Amino acid sequence: MIRVAIVDDHAVVRSGLEQFLATTGDIELVGVAANGLEAIELTAETAPDVVVMDLSMPKLDGVEATRRISAEHPSSRVLVLTSFSDRTRIMDALSAGADGYLLKHSDPEEIATAIRSVHTGDAPLDPKAARALLEARRTATESGSLTDRERQVLDLVRQGLANKQIARKLGISERTVKAHLTSVFSTLGVSDRTQAALWASKHLHDN
């Protein structure tokens, strides 16, 4: 059973998600919160497997709440569910530790599938959000457009290291590694680690 907490400042959204999750056989709702501060308290009290997190909320926004939850409760994964698809919001959320990013136009089954994916360690990304990332950096295909940290992560991927090993080697969280890789994939126009590693083998050390 996947234990889930819902965080959204709109009662209609919370209610709709509650009603839908009640119909799933493998997902259990452990609580709801209306802002980021409540989300942190709820996570501390219930230790959910997955926190479904809105971004725009009063008192404390979803990005900062995600950052704190990721730091204080690393076993609770965060799936962002928001109406924002701009690159800045997406990267802020991923950098804060979010494990997945969905938009609110997603149908209920897509949300349930994303919850399951995040729980198993995958990083689901809404197609519209993925396009926003790709379009923002579609012309940035040279290694010089990667940050120093992104090049470090990419080089370790080229060497065959897993995310957990990369995180340990660089002294950063595994979630931060995932965020860097999301950015790298978008920059290079690739869809997986193998393609990124092949690109790195051809280009990374030529500069």
C-alpha cells in the first residue's frame, strides 16, 4: 500500500483527489494539507510514501515545502501537481527535491500512475512540462551550455555510475542528481542515460 498525502490550497482539488484515491486498491490517503507549513507538519506526523504537492500556496509555497521535506524526510517522495508549466517553476521544484512533475490537466489515472512511479524511484514528467524544458534550451546543444555541476554529473554517468553513487561522490542528494540529469537530457535533446553517455563520450572531453 502506498501512503499518500495531498497538499493543495484549493478545497475542490483536495476533495477530488481524495475521492479518486479512495477508489484505488493500492493507494491509501493519510492526510491533507492546505499550505506548505501544514505539509511539513503532516509529513512529520504521518511519514507518507508520496506527497502530492501544489506549488502556489499561502504561508509557504510548494517549492520551499518540497525543499524542507526532502531535507528532513528523505523517505517521503514529492510529486508536484500544479498548473504551472514554465521552465523556472519546473527547475525550481526539481532542484528543491521533487521526484516528479505533473500538470493539473492530467487525468486521475495519470496521477495515480505517477504516484506509483515516484514511489518506485522513477521521475515522471508531464509532456507539456518536458516540452517547456526542451524548448527553452533547444538551441543549447554544446557542452559549454551545461553548468559545471551538470558536466560533472554527466561525466559520471558516462563512467557508468548510478544516481546513488553519483550523489555520494559529489556530496549531493540523489534527488539533486535527478534534477541535474533532467536538465542535461533537455539540453542535449536526449531521452535517457545511454544516449547522454554516448554524447558525453563524443563531446565532453573535446573542449
